[in-house]
Amino acid sequence: GDISMAKTKETFTRYDTADYLETEEDIAAYLTACADEDDPALFLAALGDVARARNITQLAAQTGLTRMGLYKALSGSGNPSFATVSKVALALGLKITVAAA
């Protein structure tokens, strides 16, 4: 017997952390883990993931920044001021705290 196998095509989608940040607990755990790495670029990128998980257009309106400005500032390669990071955190309902190292 001749056995022929149907070829199936696998498709992949781009992984986006924002798709998995569903609860406040998820967001807090993710940002805490990223902050623990002592890598400012990683933390900013993580904050960007959270912003995308929420609604970046609404966040832009709440912070007085443009959507593109937010994307750039929170890209991980951006260099936003602390005031910008603070505005974004506040608009996301987050509080920035400091602890002894």
C-alpha cells in the first residue's frame, strides 16, 4: 500500500507578552520580576508591555503624551524622564516604591 501523508502548513504568530498580562496580579508580578533584574531598559520595555496590554491610546490621553511618544519612551531603547515613567505608572494604577537593596 501507498501511504500518502497530507502536508500541513504550520503558522506562527509573533509572541507578545502583552497578550498574557490579564490581571493586576500578573502585571505586578511581571513588573516586579523585571525590576529585580536591575536593567532599566528591560523594566521600560516591560512597562511598555503593560501599556499595550491595557489600552495605549487611552493611556496616551491620560498621560498627555502621544501614542508614538509612549511607544518610543517605553520601547526599551527609549530614555524617558522619571516624570514620564511616573505618569505612565500612575495612569496604569501603579505605584512606584523604593526598597533597600
